[in-house]
Amino acid sequence: MSKAIVVLIGNNGTIISKHDGKNTTSEFIEKIDDENKQRLSNFFITNKKFPIYVILDTIDQTYKKKTYPLMRAFDLDKIANRDLATDGDKESLKNYIILKNNQSSNKKSIIKKNDSSGKIDCLFITSSKSENINNWLNFAYELPNRLIGIYMLPVESFNFFKKLIDSSNIFKNQTVLKIKEENIYCLVIQTKTGGSRQIVFSSSGIVFTRVVNYNFNEVNYIDKYFQDIYSTFEYLKRLYINLSLSQFEVINIIPESASSEIMKAKNVELNITNFTVKNSADILKFNSLQIENDYFDVLMNSVFVNSPKILKFSNSKIKYNENLNLILNIFFYFNIALILILLIVSFAVYNTNVNITEKINKSQDQMINAQNEFARVKKISMEGNFQQGDREISIERVADYGRVEEAIGPLTKNDFIKIYSSMSFTKNFSLKVNSMSYNLSGFNSHNSNTRNSFFETVFSGKLFNKSGDIETLFTEFDKLIVEMKKNLPNYEIKYNELPRNIDFNQKYFDFPFEFRISKKIFEEKNIENENQ
Amino acid sequence: MKINKLKKKLTIYIGIAILMITLIGVLIFMYFFLNSSFIKEFDKITLEVTNIKEKTSEIEKKSLENKKYMKLWSQIDDQKKSLNGIKVDDLKKMIDTIAEKYSISNSTFKVSVPENFSSSVFKNETISILFTIVELNFNAYHDIKAIQFVNDVMNNIHGYRIINKFEIFKEREYDVKDYFDISAEKIFGIVRGKLVFSWYVYKETTPVKSSN
């Protein structure tokens, strides 16, 4: 249920009803003047969150139908607004609605449609602004409440009519009413603010309205009532040529006493359905409404508040006000969004700051630890001088010597004497050594990496064989090899084997040999140990 | 609602929006500023930590090396540590003396021009190294004398001497006439020897950074 304050202005006075979603309170004011302005201001200020809707139940409302050729809605709106603006009356409240243009309606429909000719019917509604209305509007402009707009009671009462018909089908089976497309309905109401009124509806909306000059609380209204109903029907016959009385339904929302008087007339031509305001309110489930003297005003306001609005009338002030309100709303939500963004960004900045501080602190701790470790290592590192006896040698000098010794020191250890002495076993063999060479291979004197260097000793000469027998030569050679390996166990010995394809019938009294004896200076094991 | 009040309210809303946008802008700027300054600061500290760790590691490595070289120091004989430099006359004198001892004849030697060894090879910081290549040719009566001669020469030279090549070659066997000629000092020994060695000697000068 919506919250709102409805100001229903009529020629007889004004009813202000406050709808807070649960309860409805109302007050009748005959005229707004300085006496009640202050009190009303206080009321509105107290309820400043409630938007204000103004409904006009005035006599001087005109409803004029106009037909346009079929065109786009945008173009129609432009033309209709131009027509409204150029009618000469600048002060009145004006607007229009497009009457339902049901292209697929059946042929029985009595509503004169221009489907075949492709035309659009518009209903132009005008209401002059009386002094009373102006006073109320000027008063409303100064209130803190939001003024939504101005509405016409006859137009907006279509919602009441539809709801009543829909709801009465459920509750009142004996008087089943249906909105039929071919029918026309005449709603008869009586308000405190505007008096009695006929509002004529088709199935899609208002057709016209007329204020009648009798009161159901007075006597002798029966004749006038039927006279007005018939004159309305006659007027409708001009609009809808084929309309018959059976297609014309009258719905009275009047006091029970008045409806019983009408029924006593036993008019069999007219289809009349009677409701009181009270039982209409009950049907529409507005049970808590305080209905005064069966006037329709408060019920109308309640239905209006809780229904979609049909046609809003506005003026430049209201439009300006509404635009400002729209901009305010946009800014309100924009500001909320900004506040959220601000909070998120603030959190992000705070979080980043905390993370940064933590990381910086952590890295500074790391730096301090590294500095401490550096200082510790520096302290324990062997810097300064090295004392050897009475000589003082700097550590750097020791390292210089050390690096050279490490690289080329082992190369200074010559073992050619050892190899030569180990070869003394050769005196037991019949051989002659012509030359011996002792070479350092894989050595570059300008490179400190001497790991792949090795000494190689080469003996070359002749092995003698007195008998000349090839078998003896092989035996002697093999013996020599065995002896050599035995005497030089830590050396690698390479030699040329005696060729196996030599002529066995020939005598060999000597045979040349060449032994290559080598040893790696830096054994792999030693290198690994050094690296460790 | 009064239009003035609405306008006033709108002005306040716009003011709040501007304030918010400014604050958000400032905060976003702060966010990026903090981040960028953090990255700079963090990188600086990280770089510093890395440098310190590298230095620590270098010192540790150097310390280990120093320990190793201090052990090695006592194992290096004084002859190697000598700072006498390369003196060709002294070398000649010494070779002649040893040659006489082993009846070595016809000994000749060549010494290449000593060069200042680049410090980039052995990374020597406090002392320079001289380098030369010596070639010694001689004749000996027999192989044992030749070997002993070479061994003695090598043992008597200071610094680091590394034999690149040592060859002895006997062209033929001695005959009776040879013995008479030898005793009459008419011929040299028929064992020919050739020794080539690299010679590294310390010199108390500032090391040369690079050699051409």
C-alpha cells in the first residue's frame, strides 16, 4: 500500500486524505484561507515524506474528442501538444489521452472506430484553474512535500470502476457485471467536494463526464436522475450510432436510500446496478475507511493512491519541481555510489598502506639481518696480516701466492727421474732406447686453468730378437709390457702392438717400439676435494 | 517542496559529489603514489639486501680461500716464494756450474724477453709475476748424466719452473775411438739433450692489470 497525501479539490470544498499504507485519515476544508493555512502547513510539514497528489473534482472540466490520421506515437504527441498549446487558453490545465484503437475489435463493437480509415481518436481534457485551485497549488508549492501532479477525478475513477467490476464478480454472484467491449457504462457518484456526477466509460477508458444538478440526499431527484440518464444515452447515441439501451449499463455509487428509491421506479429499460460507497469499499477491501454520509471522496482517494495513474496534468512549476526532484534523486544515488566508492578506495588505500608498511618493515628487517650477517662474517673473516715467524705477510699476499701455487705448483713436480729409474728393469731385456722425451701436454702458460695438463714420457728404440723367431719376439714384447705395467702401476702406458699380419716365415731380429707413459697431474678425486 | 529549498539541497548534493570525487581522486592518487613509491623503496632495499648478501658471500668465499691459502702457504717452499726476479747472468753461472758437475758440454740456452704477467690470470693483487721461457740445449756423455743435470738445474732455479719439453737422444753407440777422443776432449758426449721450461718469478711491484 502506497503512502501519499491526496488533496481532492472540488467546487464545494477540499478533502485532504492521508494514506500511510495502513490507515486513512481525512479532513474536509471548505476553503483555504489564512486561518487554516498554518494548521495545514504544520500537518504537511509533519508528514513531509508523503508526496502530494492533487485531484480535481471541479465542474468546469471539458472532454473533447479529436480524430487524427494514423501516425507514429511521437508525431501524434507533437501534433496533439501543439493543438493543446494553440487553443488560446493558456491558464487551464490541459492534456490528452489516446482512446483505445483496437484494430482487431469485432464488428459488434458499438464504439465508433476509425480502424478502416486508419485514424486515431484522442480525448482532449481541459480544466480551468479557479482561484481556489490556484490558492491550493500556491500553497502546495511552498510545502516541503513533493508535489507529484494534478489529476482529474473522472479520468482516474476508471481504475475504481474496473476494480469494482472485477471484484464484484467474485463477491456478488447475483449481480454479475462484466466489462464488455460493446457496452457503455455510466458511473453515477456523489462527492462532498463536487456533488453528483455521471462518468461515462467505454471498456477502455473515459468517454465523457457531466455534473448533474441534484443531490441524492435531497427529495425529488428521481425524475431528474432518469431524465439525465436518458439524456446521456441520447448524447451517446450521437457518438455510437448503434448503441442500444441493453448495451448501456448504469452503476450507481450512491446512498442505499437513494438507490432503493430509484429501484422503486421499476424502470425495465435501463440496466441499473447499485452500490453504496461502504459496500464498494468492502468489495475493494478498504475495510478501515471512515465513510461519511456515503460520499465517494475518501474511497476515490484511496483507490487512486493504490492504482496506476492514468493521466497527469502538470504546469511549468510542477515540471520544474519534478525535474529538480529527479536530478536530486540522481545526485542522491550518485552520492551514495560515490560514498561506496570512497569507502572501497579508502579501504584499498588503507590495506595497501598496511601491506606496504609490512613489506617495507619485513624487507628492512631482512636488510638489518643481512647487515648483521655481513658484519659478523667480516669480523670473523681472515683480514689483516698473517704472522709467520718474525715475518708479517698480508693475507692478500698469502692469497696471491696460494692462487699461483694452486694453479701451477703441481706442474713443478717432475717425475721423469722416477720414471727413468723405474725403467731399470729393461736391462733384463735385449733392447736399445734411442730417445726419451718428457712433455707437458694441455698446458697454456698464460692460463691459470691447468687442470687438464698432464706429463707424457715417450721412450722409443728397438727390441732385439737374437733367434729372429717371430714367436720369441712376441713373447719378449709381451714380457716387456707386463714388466712395464708392473713397475709403473700408477701410469697409463700406451704402445704400438706388434702387427698380427706380419709374415711368419720371415725372421725378425729387431723390432721398433714406442712407449708413451702418462699421468694426470690433477687427479679427479683431488680436484673434487679442492672444489669442496 | 519549495524550489529554493530544492535548489539549496541540490547545491549541497553537488557539493558533496564534488567533495567525494575530489576525495576519491586524492585517494586514488595516494594509492598509485604509495604503490609506486613502495615499489621504488622496496626495490632499493631489495637491491641493497642483495648487494650485502653478495658482499657477505664474497667475504665468506674469500675467508675460506684465505684459510685454504694459509694452509698452503706453509707448504710452498722458499725457493718458489723468492722475489729475486729473472737474472740471466746468474742463471748462466748456475747452469755452467751444474754442467761442469755432470760433465755436460756444449750447453747453450735461450731466454725469451721476460714479460710482466697479467694479474687477470692468477688474480694477484699485491705482487707481480714475471714470466719467461727458457730453452737449454746440451750434450752429455750418457743419459743418466743428462737427466741428473736437468734435474739439478730445475731444482736450483727459484720461482716456478715448469718443464714444457725435455728430450734426450742418442744418435749412435760409442766406439773405441770415441773413448780416446773423449779423454782427449776432442768430442762432446753423443747424448744430445734439449730442455724447454716456463719460468714464473715473483717481483715486488704492482701487478699489471692486463697484458697485450
